[in-house]
Amino acid sequence: MRVSAHKVPGDDPAGVPDARGRPPREVIMRSTVGGPPRRCPSCGGWEYGGAPDCRRCAELVEAIVEEGWRDFLLREFGDRVTPTDERTIAEMVADEPDRHDWRVVDAALDRLTCDQCGGPLGRRAGCPRCDLAHGLRYVARETDRPGVPPGNEHAIRVNVSVVRRPEGISASEMLARRLLLPAMLAGFLPTTEQAQRLGALVKRGARPEDIATAIDELAAAPG
């Protein structure tokens, strides 16, 4: 299995807190495109698929966004960005979301405070200011990785958004989206027919483990 080093939110190469003062965390390995999902030692399901309830899976989902932000800062501004600089950059990104990758936009919103609800901008469903920012985030760029079906990145982007902002999401939609996320990260994208079959399973009240098995079978099917 091919894996790549992947740090959960708060990691720093030097083992020190990041620009937001978060402590360093353990290094967690995750699958690359084409590699099989890995079991989460905390919830027993596939990594990422237990979010938002499984803390470890939720941290992995957060890390998808955070690593995009760290790469962006390093590439565009170098390794000496201060917390003040980071906020200024986040405001700039939030003002022009169509010019940046979706991970960068989502991370930028996380670093800004909503002037109406006081939480991270875009996270609170039902808050007018957050709802506006949440809608605008979807103009961000979504670039498919090499070797995945067209639209895979968009599917990942939507599912990550739902898992990170669960307010107002039905239990059935959350179940389907979180269980699909591990396979999508490995490069899977269900066809319309496959998505309808999975949706029917969810509507019938199938157990999460049965839905996960169905996803595994679809992802492993040739073609």
C-alpha cells in the first residue's frame, strides 16, 4: 500500500505550536490515490469515515484543509508568516475565493471570526453572515488529482464541507457522505446509478456497516 505522511491539525515540522498556538500532534499516515483505505484505531471504520463523531477521523478531515493552507502559505509567502500576517492573508483569500483552491478558502474562513455569531466564519448554519460566506466558498477552485475520475475533487470538496459543517444536515445524508469520503479520497467516484443504489440503501435504513460494505464493493468493481 502506498502511503504519504499526513499530519493532523496542529502539526509542525519543528514540533512547536503553529501560528494559531495549537500544540504539535502525532504524524498520521493516510492512503494516496489508488491505495486502499486504512482502519481508524479509534472508531474501527475506515479513516475519515467516522467524522464528525470520531475525534481522530474528524482531525483527519480537518487536516485535509489544513495541509492545503500550510502548503499555500509556504509556497506563496515563505516560512516566516506571523499570526497577524496569517489573518491578513486569510482576509485576502476570503475576498477572492475564486482565485484559490477550495482547501485554502476553507482554511482562510476558519481563521476569520463571524461578526454576527462570533464563531469561525462560515461554520454556523442559520447565521446570515456565515450562510453567505458558506455559499461563496463554493466558487473556489477544484482541481482533480491525476488518476481520478473527473469530478472526484468536487465530490470530496462537498463531502468534506458537510462533515465539517453538520448543522442542518439530515442523519441519512451525513451517513452517506461520511462513509463515501474514504473511498473518494482514494480516487473513487460513484456513477449516477451507483449513487442511486447507495441512496436507496440509506433510505431503507441499512446499517452503517452494510452501507460501508456496499461502497467497498462498488469501489473495488472493475471499470
